[in-house]
Amino acid sequence: MNALTRNLLFAVTATALLLALSQTTAQPGAGAGAGAGAQISSPIVTVQHGQIGSSVILGGSVVAYKQVMLTAQLPGRIEFIAGIEGSRFKAEDILISIDDDDLLAKRRAAVAQLINAQTEIGNAQMQYSRELYSPQARSAYRSGGMGMPSMFDQMFTQPMQRFMPGNVGGEPWLDRQADLYNYGSRVSQARGQELSARSQIDEIDARLRDARSFAPFDGIIVKKMVEVGDTVQPGMALLEFADLTYLQVKVEVPSRLAPGLSKGMLLPARLDVGNTRVDVRVAQIFPSADEIRHTVTVKFDLPLGVPGGPGMYAEVIIPDKSTPVSVVPAIPDSAVLWRGALPAVYVLDEKHQPQLRLIRLGDYISSQMVSVLSGLQVGERIYAQPPASLASGWSIANPNQQP
């Protein structure tokens, strides 16, 4: 190895050593320079006390706040579907329609019956008016006057006809009333036929509306059960439509835990999407329990904008009011670091130096706060969001230490 090569290797080695030493001294907590002079951007919080008792983690499913199942109301063939799963629609938009050619034919027949009934009403009213102003009974008696003057006919001829042999005539006023009643009944019958025709048209129009399904509110198609061209019968499911703006968690809660819940109560929950932790609010507690499983259905409101959708798995921590409540330290879950399977936090000691300390965690008190069973005391100061560059020596707490 010549002198030039040895000089190059020496220079590279020295440069590497200088870089390593500069990085080591720059880390807070590494050596004597770490401590108060280190610049840490993480906020420092004080360990608070929280109340926890015995709780049960129950699994449930995410459901939409508003969801409907559209079913077929009449037999026919699917001729139109507005979209596929995930398509969004406004309220009153048409979603699906069934072939209605036979209903349209029946409606045209009913309209023809309506026109005939209206024509019959006009004819019957005309006949009634003619009888009212020009009675046929009077004309018949007038024609039987044997050519005598009208006054003489009314005074002698018509009264004497009642006593002549073979006479079947009656009282003129009675015959006139019978004729008026006859024509009046024809008017009533024609109006009844008109009403019947209008009722048939209204019935067919209602069935025509049933041939089309409209969006009852703003939402999206969640599931589609049919395709264009499928033949359906009344009662068959067509599609599911839901509003995913507001989501809920539906949980079957054991009857012994239901008395500990009240409407509006906030409880911690975990969603099966990125292990997301949120607070849910009790929205509805069903009044009766299932007689087979002995559980009460409870719905919890989810915050807006949570990931996932209907059908997603979720867990809710339900408190058990039958057990006593204990006071334990509580810290933000963002302060917890994981060293393998062991949780730890950075504690600020009396010399204002960060010290890594192992702890034992309990249940979540809320979506952001977790209880500590051992390793911390109420009043100690910790880093709420320790940066990745933060380092210190290990200060392992006694696992049996009580807070």
C-alpha cells in the first residue's frame, strides 16, 4: 500500500468518526450534555387521575342511521336501474322501474269507460230536463181529446176517460212523477259509472307509481339484488339504499349491563379500520330484551368523518356498574411508546431530563385517555408526544408498584 492510499483511508476514517461524535452529542439525553439544554418540541403534561371500574368489551356492527330496503310491489320485468353500488342520488330521484305496459293498457280502457260515463250523464240530464219542462204524460192525455178544444178536453174528456171500459190510464201527476224519477235514476246511474271509472284510473295510477321506486332521502345504493331484465314478484328485494352521512354502532348488550347505560352517555370504542379509537354516544336503548339471548339492543352514534362504513366490526367498552370504581392515573394514548410488547413513556425527572419508564396499561377511559395500572404516579410530568429523536437511559419501574 503506497503513501497516497494510506492518507486517503486515514482521511475517510477521521471524517466518519467526527460525524458519529457530532450525532452522539446532538442527541438529548446521550451523555452529560443531555438535559435542560436539549430542545424538545413535545408538550409536557401532568399525569391526571381517572376513575375506572370493571368493564366489558362487546363487539358490534356499524350500521347506517337511515337505511331502507326497496322491494317490488307488483310483478313484472326490471327495465331500468339508476346506478350501481356506491352511486349517490338526491331525494325523489328514480332508482329502479318495472315494466308497466299492461298497466298503461288498463288505464286507457278505464279512460274510455270514463268518457262513456260522462256521455251517458249528459244524455240522462237532457232527458230529465225534457221531461221536467215538457212532460210526456201531458202530451199523451192531450192526444186523446177527440179533436175537441184543449180546455174542453181537460175539463170533460180526460176525467171521463177514467170511467170508460178498457181504460188503463192513471193520474197524470203520478205518471209525470214516475217519468221524472226514471230519468233522474238514469242520471244517478251514469254518475255512478263515472265515479267507478275514476276510481279504476286512480287505482291504476297508484300501481303505476309502485312500478317505480324513488329515493326517500339523499344517500347511496348500498347493495343491488337485481339486474335489468330480471323478472320479479311482489315482495322481492330490489336494492338497499342508505344515508352514510351519519353512522351508528349496533351492539347486543347483556341485560345485566343495560341498566348502567343512559341516553347521551359517552363511551370509548375501537373501529376495525386502522385500530381507530373514538368516543361513541348512546343514541337508543331498545325497551325490551331478546327472550332467547337475553340481550338488549343498543345503538351508539359515531362521530362524523370516521373511516369505514356499514357492516364494519367495532368494539365498545361497556362499564359494569355492579363493581366498585377505583382511581388510577390517566395519560394521553399519544404519550405511550411501544418497545416490542412493552408500553413505556418518557418522564421528566427532577433534573428536567427525560427518562424512559416502562408502565402497565389498563382500559381506555375515553378515546384519547388510557389508564395506567403501574409505573406512574398522579402528578408526574410526561411527554405527551415524544419525538423520535428523544432518548435516555432506561428506568424500569417495579411491575408490582401501585400508583
